[in-house]
Amino acid sequence: MVERKYHVYRGEATQPLPISVLIQTANGFRCNIYMEVGSKQYNVKNYDECQSGVQSLNRNCVLCFDGSDEQEAEGRFRTLFGGQSKAV
């Protein structure tokens, strides 16, 4: 399993990625992709769960990738977040 911490905002004026972009990207991979917020875990491929998780976010998000193409998925999400990430 790969875990990565992402900055949701790059600056005060920058908006977070739309939920639809996160879900569409996640659905392009076979691995499980989860967002961890506090002690809760949300499936990024599920709209309702993803929406609940994103509403709880402050400035950082931990995404967990688990499956055969987890490295590729993590790389794509790193690109989505503009490289503004750091390892957990």
C-alpha cells in the first residue's frame, strides 16, 4: 500500500480540485483508493463518500492506494495536485 499526503490548496486563492476530477481519475485505476481524514476513511471512487471526505478537509489530505496499479495511480494523483505533495 502506498500512502501520500497532499496539499489540497496551493494558496489562499486556489480552490481544491473538483470532486468529479478526483472520482473520474480514481475510476481509471484498478487499485483501491481511499482518502483518510482524521480517523475516517472514504472511498474516492464513491461520490457520496468522497463528498463527505472532501467537506471535512482542511489543507491536507492523505490518500491511500492499494492494488496492482497503485504506483501509477499515485503518480497520476501527484500530477493532479501539481506536485504539491510530500511523503507520509
